[in-house]
Amino acid sequence: MTGSEIGKMKVLLLSYSHIERDSRVLKHVHFFKKSGYDVTVCGYEMPRNKRFNLTEKIKYIYNIFVCPEKSVEILYGNLTPQRAKYHIIICNDWNTLPLGFRIAEKTGAKLVYDSHEMATRQYGIRMPKWYFLIKPLACFIEKKYIRSAGLVSAVSPGIVDALRKKYGLDNVMLLRNIPLPVSEGERPGDQKLSNGDIAIYYHGWVFRHRGIKTLAEAVRRVKHVSLYLRLVGDDQWMRKKYGKDRNIIFLDPLPPKELGRSLPRFDIGTALLPPTSFNHIHALPNKFFEYVLNGLPVLASEENISMAQLIKKYGLGFVIPRFTLKEMVKFLKSLTRERINGQKEKLEGSGYHVSVEEEWMAWIRKIELL
């Protein structure tokens, strides 16, 4: 396919997310445009925060079993893409599959499903609202539409294998959340840390089930360690509980493209996740690669299988046996400046190679062959 031919090709990316803050969406756009495609993104310019009335709740539950596509619209809203002759439709997560399928059927476009994680095993029974009200919908939608996609992608080997086995697919491809390169230099307000403690760092969305509270409680019990949190979302419950602690510091959120710039100032980046769902066990989140590529050793647990395997194989950081308060405190108490510096040197000399460009361009080439 020549450059001029690609230039005529239109890609439609569908995403029920705040697209300017969605790093996965930003990478889709970046690499398709770099490959010469005309890209249209259909999503939300601001986060969608909607409260559902009783009538909507009843209609949602009813339609899960009668017309699941309608339940998707009630829960996530309506995306209205421009009318055009699209050649490739990218469904960014399971909830965009019905709309993507309809458009692909009308236009003859190639349909691609970027599933990210395992939609039907996102969380477990500990989140009953998801387990009983959203999981059935995800199961119906994914089962109905996934085989219509010419290519399916996911973020870790464990999730790729699970999708392949669950649906009998042979068109599933690994597409990890490796970050885009960032510009050098730090924000003026981030030049200095507030104390000389060993600095543990975490950034990402704040949810109670992600175990950030357990990490904060562990840091509370160790005098020579501080925790730096750069949280996105409703973090007021965390600030209320830990905002007055000397060694728990809250940092302002940053756009995805800027996150990597200040990471070298810290000592360890934590990617710990409690093993409360299949996705937590097999997660390979953005932050894992952001830490490694910026010279920051990663902390995970043996229960985070995908992360632990890479950390141990290439010497990328530290692995604790289990996600428990006891194990976290034990690890933090064992930390010394010498141990951290030794691990940073080991990381620097590990020879571990990941390339966001190589991985995403290979994915686009695969789409072109459909």
C-alpha cells in the first residue's frame, strides 16, 4: 500500500472515555496519523458523570436480557460519529462493539476490537454492583460481537491467552500499554521533594479496590519512607484520611504525555494491585512501563503474575510475596538507600527493551493485512 493510498484511508476510533486523558486513545491516534491515515475520534471531551433515575435503572436491567445494546446506551451514553466512508473501525473497549459493528457493516470497514483487559473478568464478587449489573452485559456484548472483529488486541500475555481460549480465537494480538516518549525537563513546582526519605511513587486512577489505602497504611508504619501520590479521579477520601500525614504527599495530576518527566526524582514506582480479579493478576499497566523507561525500579507482588515475571526475568525492580499490609511493611522496613541504588544500577544495565513504536506499528501492519 502506497503513502498516497493510505492518505485516503479513514480510521474511526470509538471510545466511551475522556479522550484527552485516555492514554490508549492517544496512542491509537498518534500511530495511525504517523502511518498516514485520516483519524476521527468519537468519545467524550469531558468525563461523563451521570446519575441514573429509577426508571433508567429498571430499563437498564430489563434490557440486559432483552436488548443488551440498549443497556449499553443507557449506561455509557450515545456516541454520534460523523457520517463518512470509514475503512477501519477501532472499538476501544467492549462497550463500543455494537456501534462499531453497525458502522462496519454499513461501510464495509475492517472491524478491530482493542479489548485492553478481560472485559468479562474486570472485577470480582467483591464489587457486587459490577459483578451482578455490568458483568452480564459485558458477557452478552463480547460474546455476540467479538468474532466479527478481524483483529483483537489485549494488554498482557495472560489476557491474550484467556481471550483465545474463551472464544476459540486465532486473531488475538498482544498490544501492551507502553507509553509514548515524553519531553525532557521538569515542572518548576516539582523540582524538590519535601524530605530526605526514601520516596515511593504511585500515579493513576483512585479506586478503593486498587489497594492504595493498604499501601498508605504500610507507609504510615515506616519512619524513613514517604509515599507520593498523583491520583486521578475522586481522591477526597484519601486526602481526608492521609492529607495530614508527614510522609504521605499528594501531587497534582498531569496529562499522560507529561507523567514521565518527574519520575527520576523518586526511588521506587509501585504498580501493586490486590489479586481481587483476573485483570489485576495479569495486569501490565501504563505505569509499569513508565517507571521502567524512566529508570525507576518497579514494586509489584508475586500475585501480579505478568508484572512479577518481567521484574524477576530482567531485574526491573522488587517483588513482595503477597499483597498484604504485613508484607508491605516488612519490605519497606528493609529498604536502604544502598539497596535502591543497587537496584537502579541493575535496571539500567538490564538490557530490557520495549518500544512503543515497534509494537503499535506492528499492530497497524497486521490490520492492513486483514
